[in-house]
Amino acid sequence: MIEAMYRCMKSVFVAMLLSVYATQTALAQPTPTQLQPPTHHVDYEFRRITSTRQLSDGTLLVVDGYANDIVAIDWSELSARVVGRKGRGPGEYLEVNRIFPWFGDSSILEDPNTRRWILMGPDRVLDAMNPTGEYAVQISLAGYDASGRHVEVHPFKTVKPPGWVAAPPLFMAAESLLVVARMESTRRSDTVAIIAGEYGGIARHTKSVPEGKMNFMVSAPFAAADQAYLFFDGWVAIARRHPYRVDWVSPTGQHVRDKPLPFEAVPVDARQKQAFLNRKYTGGLQGKFTADEMPSWPKVLPPFQRQALVPLASGAIAVERTLNPLQPGRYYDIVDRTGRLAQRLVMPSSQRIVGFGDGVVYTVSIDDDELETIQRHPWP
């Protein structure tokens, strides 16, 4: 039944997706390929999967960043169960977003609400740690490696938005970010790279909602910073927007950079702006904001958005490209460790990739209520 549904969607979308893509004129763009049909599907609804981690027995740990849940998927039984408890005590967490591999089947998760990192076993939270002490600025974990080193990203140069007393040490106000590698055993810190931040302006608005008046702090549409990811073998991938490329840093600090990746500039016109507002502000906020109330708009769609990097078991990195609301299809660029585009994937806009494992890739299907269900496909 799953395969039949997949083939039905495929027949509707494939010709349209490929014909649209064939009209693009960017140089050296490979023909997009598609995933094989899914072999397993779990009937469990997620609000928004933000990260996954495959364990040695095939169990998949899924982080639902919107529901704030950690869910273990057993593919042999096609079952799902919530693991971990919410709270401030031992074995608990307040907020989770991304999960990174650690030793064996242990994992590290960010808990930005309590400014801790959570150590998790296969089915429970084990401990919490804060290896960098009290944070003076926002900080984002980019991964751990087998040597005990971790990479973190935090604001470097920030801007004081109009009407603010000072420049806040926040990602949304950062023009640049610092990527730092820290060795916990020796307390040594090394700068890996300085990358572009997401700041494009911040606007404040007061809107009427059913509960009364509410103040909103609005950042620039399509805002996204350059991004970094540390693999467990010590390699760091750095995705850059201008020009669009993926740089690599080896465990010994050698930088690997290739030419920019193929990029088709899509103008952000009035239709793009309205499509963004319709997708961003839904429910009671539908129609509350206009394009002129945004602090700024980019001239073209950026190559990727926030949390665009998905690591592959092979050591390559997948970059989720910015979704064009006026064209069908969601695209992923798979970039190898030379910085070259190895493959481009395409799928319906109602699907997206949430993780790779050994010989498998995990995707979700998104329904009209924005709820997600997960499935497993063979890979490659």
C-alpha cells in the first residue's frame, strides 16, 4: 500500500518537477534523482521533526522540536514511544532541538532553555553537562567527535537594531558568527572559521489578536546564517551562502575548498513575498502582516534556510535548498568532502528528508495540518 501511494504521488509530481528544473540555466547542474519508494512507515504524528539519530540496532531516535519530544522508532515493530522526561531535575530536559552522535549508542542533545547539553542513552536521558560554563551569548552546538572535541557556534559581530539600547548577543542580530572547536580534556579552544550571520534587520509591531494586543519582533524573511556541522570522525562541514558552497575542515585543521556550487538566482518579487507571508503567518495571524512591515527582503532566494544540513553515514553532507513556493518540488544537494556536488535529490514539496542511516534515508510526509509522519527508504 505504501509503495502504491508513493507511485501515485510520483506519477503526479515527477514530470512537473523535472520539467521545471530542466528550464533552469545554471551551469553544470546535475539531473535531479529521486529516492526509492519507502519500505516502512510508522503511523505516528509529529509536529515538526528537527533531528534524528540512528542507533546500532536500527532504532531511530527522533527529536520533535515543536512538540519538545524525543521519540524512539522501532522499525521491526513499526512502533513509536516517547523517551525522556521534561523537567529541570536529573534525567530530565526542558527543551530539545538537535541530536548528535556520541560514543556507542549514546547521544548529545542541546537543551537551550536550561543552557545545558543532555547526555542520552538508547532509551533515556542519563545526565546533563555544561562544558563551557555560563553562556554570555547564545550558543549552538554543532557536534562532538571521537577525540572528545566539540564544535560550537555563537554570535561574533552583532548589530544594534533601531530602537534598541545595545546590540543583543543573539543569533537574530548577528552579522557574523564564530565557529569554535573546544577540547574538553585540555580546555583548549581553536577558531575553526568566521561565517556570515543571519541579520537582515529587526522590526517591532503590535497586532490585535483574540487575546488582545500583542507585540511581535520580526526578523527579515528568508533569514539564515552560514552553518557548520562536526562529524564524529572529526571533519567539519561549513555551508556558506555567498557564494553558495560547502567548505571542509579536516581533523588536523586543513581547509578544503572547491568552486561555488550550482545556484539558480530566483528573484524575490511580489508573488514570492506574498507566498512567504501566507506560509509564515497562519491561523489567527493570517493577513496580519504586509510585505512593507518586514525589515528587509533579499533580492533573490538564498540557497538554504535555517538547519539545512543533514549528515550522511558516508561522510557527505546534504543541504536542503530553499523551498520556492511558486514552483513544485523540494531539492537537496549532496556535497562530498572535496566540496563538489555529488548528487541532487528532488521530491514533492510535501516531503522532506530528516536523516540518513546505514543504507537507509528517512523522510516525512507533511499533511494539510502541517503534521508529519515518518518513513524509511533504501539508500542509495
